[in-house]
Amino acid sequence: MLKKILIANRGEIAVRIIRACSEMGITSVAIYTEPDRYGLHVKRADESYSLGDDPIAGYLNPRAIVSLAKQTGCDAIHPGYGFLSENADFAKLCEEQGIQFIGPKSSVINNMGDKTQARDSMRAAGVPITPGSDGNLKDLAEALELAETIGYPVMLKATSGGGGRGIRRCDSAAELTTQYPRVISEATKAFGSAEVFLEKCIVNPKHIEVQILGDSHGNVVHLYERDCSIQRRNQKLIEIAPSPQLTPEQRSYIGDLAVKAAQAVSYENAGTVEFLLTGNQVYFMEMNTRVQVEHTITEQITGVDIVREQIQIASGMPLTYRQEDIQFRGFALQFRINAEDPKNDFLPSFGRISHYYAPGGPGVRVDTAIYTGYEIPPYYDSMCLKLVVWALNWDDVIQRGKRALDDMRLQGITTTTEYYKQILDHKDFKAAEFNTSFVPDHPELLKYSEKARPAEMALAIATAIAAHTGW
């Protein structure tokens, strides 16, 4: 078993990994840059070390992180999600320096991170992919010719892209001509690569992803699916496990496809295979070679501790579970509570949290790194906490979600909380009838009342008085 793990991340995912280390008797090491000096992950880790004043550079410096891991006696690095988590060079450096990277091998990250290579691998394995270019596009002329062949709309995508960036839908030759240089520019700036490819746009699909685990002994299992269709501009907002929209036959088929995809690339550790579903047709979209933000809801319905499994797999141990051991029970929702103003085009709302009260009660889980008095820095992702609820059936999980959102008090910043309440109240969501167009198709949900509830007003006044009098 691994003895000491450096967590190459920050915020709530770093806290989540620290908790897993604590339960497993493993020493945890946190890293931070100056804006995170008072971060919860710094306070909770067994050891913590500064990577300098620059808010971002330290978290993106593979050599500095690996060097620190060696200096502090760590035998492994957990990358979390974001930052260097899907950086093949980082994983390779760990391999070269004798540090266990808690994730797949660098060759697999490289293969699946390159979207055209990933498509080729899936095609060879018999996993259905969307029609599109066989590889990277040579130029605009090739893109226009292919688009005419497969038909508009088409998606122009950065080959090394991720996180919703480097993607443009084009509904005509004129749009493709305009967007082509923009995607290349965005891809170059964000991913250091100008390579792009083209694929058919599947209009208004359901976004279904499957959590998989693979070990170094050749075992692969899936932990069922998550429905991530409630999203805005390719950014997920509410995630659901399992999908209330799948038939048992579709669930079994997609789960088997995900295992086949993982086996095709000899996948080790936790990963997610993402699909688009339209009617009864399933298409491979991409594979995320890391733990997902929304791993929480899979844990809630299956009882499998995914981060613990990651650490055990990286320690060379076989999977704890066989496929027949894994069952799911009930439904879980995850709300990404973002520091954003939905009524102002989701403009970020960074600042000091004047009061935070976490929701609780049966079936409620909160993963976060915030606290009263914490200053949310403007340099990172706007997600400030993940609220997860579980219940035995679909109607009950919606009601529990509304109650938990109503329980929470998060003041000093504007968040997406009220917006999510409107989504839960919508008849289509209640009927489990939605796809990736749900958010853009319902702009009226952004027009919720701005009037504060009496309890919130009283609490805000009391907080202000306490701050002024020094209570």
C-alpha cells in the first residue's frame, strides 16, 4: 500500500483526497500558491508546502511538483481533476522519477487525450463513433468538403481539447469558414496545439457517461452511468446517477461499451467514457482519464469509494469488486454551486463569504473547501461547492434536492442555487424528459424572483451586526 501521497491540486477535490488518505492511514501532502495559503486543503493535510506567489504557475509546474514529492518522501502523486490531471508529460515524468501516478499510464493519457487517436482506438474496438474526419484536418478546404459530405450541422473540435473549450457548432459553410480560424486560435492558446478535427453534430442528444475502474491485473468494471445533459455551453451544471431516461437494455448496452472501450486501451485506474445518445443510437464522444467532478453521485448509488479504489489500484492491488458485485440503489443528484450570477450571463461572482451554513439531513452530502470568512480567489474555477443528494426514487430525490438547496446559506457572493431550484420545479425535469438543449431552451428559468426570503434577510442583518460589534 502507498504510504505518502502528494496531492497536485487544490480546493474541494484536494480535501476529498485528503479524507481518503486519512481513512487509509496514508500521509497526505498539500501544495498551494499564495492565494490558497488559507485554503481548507492546506489546513487539513498532514503536510503542506508553498509553490510560490503566482496563482496558477505552481499548480502547472510538473518538475517542481515531482521534485517536491521526492524531497518530502512521497511515493505517489494524485492529480485530482483539472490542472495536470490529464497531462501525459506529467504522468511520464512521475514514471521516470519512480513516483506512482494515481491514474492511467502516460501512453494511455496521450492516446485518449488526442481526440482523433481516441476515435481511431474506439473504431478499432467496435465502439460506435460519430461520423467525421479520419484524423486531423489539413485545412479549411478539407473541412468544407467533409461537412458537405456528412451534412450540417457539424462540430469543429480541438484535437487536444477538453472542459468544453475549443468546440464550435457550425450550421453552414459560412459559419464553418468563420469558426475555423477561431477554434485553431483557441486550441493553440488553451492546449498548445493547432490541430482540429470535424464530426457530425448530434442535435439535442442526451449526454451519458459511464464510470469505469481498471486495475493492473486486467480487470475492468463499470459503475453504471451518469446523465450530464443539464449543461450550459458544454459545462455541466446538474448531474444525475443513474440516468432516469435509460431503459434497462440501454443501460446494459452502454455499460458494456464503456468496459469494451477501457479494455481496448488497457486502461488502469478510474476513468469515464462519455457518450451521446439520440433515440436508440449511441456514439462515443471522449474518454476522461481522471477522476470526475461528479464521481460523488456514483459513489452515492453504488457505495463504491472511487478515490479509495484509485489509491488501491495505484498500489498494485486488484479491484475490490467484480462486475456482478456492483449494484445501484436509488437516484443521486449533484449540483455544482458556482459563484456566478445566472441573471447576468453567469458572470463570475468572486469575493468573501460572509456566512456559510451547510445543508444536512438524510441523503445529503457536501464536498467543498469553503467556510465562513473564506475569500474565493478570482484565478480558478468558479465552482465553490458540490451539493449531492440521494433518495430511493426520482420524485423523492427532486424533493430532497429542493430541500437541501433551501437549507443552504451562502452569503457574500452570488451563486447558481436559486437557478437550480427553478430547474427542479420544471415539468420536463420532473418528468425526466430532457437533453443537452434544456438550458438554452428554457431562458425563462433565469427570471426567478430576486426577493430574499425573510429568514435570509434576518440572517443577513444579524451577520452584519455581529461583524460590526465584534460578536
